[in-house]
Amino acid sequence: MARGTPHSRAALHPGTLKSSGTAKSSAGGRKSATGAKAKGAARSKGAATSKSSAKSGRAPRSGRSPLRVLARLVAMLCAFAFMVAFAVVLAKLTLQPSPASEALTHTNLQPGSTLRAYLDQPELRDAVRQIGGNVLLGVPFGILVPVVAPRTRGVLRVLLLTAIVMLLVEFAQGALVTGRAFDIDDVILNTAGALVGYVLLGRRLSRAVHARRPRSS
């Protein structure tokens, strides 16, 4: 009897070919899955590397522009000069003796008392001059202080500094100057003038001169 051909062997053992084919297909599937995972890991690693290289490859922050620094310095010097000139004018207006009004002046520690006296005057012009003059005397504080001293930016700091300076001026008037007296209403009006100056011009001028650099992400 002749030996069986390969076809006959396959016919005799069909299960063997099926199992080997299944094993090959499962092995191929594992290889493809492993290859896909490896490719995905390589892609994610490449993306992370590109991100880190992009972060590390950022251009360094550029320094402040010399022209901007020079402009800021000039603005601060001009504001300081105006502040000195204003201090001289303030000293002449508030610390100059007035012997003629010595009998009329008196110390006022009650807020609103002098304001009522101003408003009770028969001439409205006199009231406007008295009240408006004290308000205008505080306006330069609200404009110049935030520019000269950028750390005092903020309405509360400007008002506090103005009130302290005017309190010292009023104390000096009452203690050292003939015909002058301490008046708390003058301090209130001067501080109100500083508020007006800060709201109208001081805040914008300070932001323009001392512009904050934007934060980098």
C-alpha cells in the first residue's frame, strides 16, 4: 500500500493544521498589539520631548527698554521738581505769620465747625474761596505722590499720606506761627483735594509712568 501524500495527511489530521493556524494568528495579533503599543509610546515620548524642548528653547526675557527707563526717570524727576515747588508754595501759604488775624483765629478740633462758619458767611465768594482754596491745596498730593513714590499707589495710601502731612503742617501752624491755628477741617479739605487729584489724573499718570510688566505663563 502506497504512503499517504501531504493532502492525505492533512485530511487525516485536520485539527493539527487548525491549531497551528490559530496559534500563528494569535501570535501575529500579539505582535501587532505590541507594535501598536510601542508606536504609541514612542509617539507620546516624542511629543513630551518636543514639548520639553520647546519649553527649554524659549527665548529669554528681554530686559527693560533703555528708552522706557529714561522716560520713567525723567517723569519722576519732573514730578519731584513739581513736588518741591509745591512744598515751597505750601510753606508760604500756611507758615507765613499773620499778626492781623491773631485775634480771629482759634484752634478747631471739631470736624465741620469751620466748614459751617465758611458757609455762614454773607458772601458766597468768600466761602468758595476758603473751601476751594483748601481743596486745591491738596490736589497736587493726589497727582504727584503716586508718581514720585510708586509704593504709595492706591487711594488709601495717598489719602493717608496727605492727611499725615497736613496734620504736621497744622500742628506747626498752631505751635509756631503767629496768627495761625490748628484746624481739623483744613486737613479734611486738603485730603479731599488729594482724592480729587488722584481720581482725575494721579492714578492714570502713575500707571503710565510705572506700568507693570505682564506676567509670563
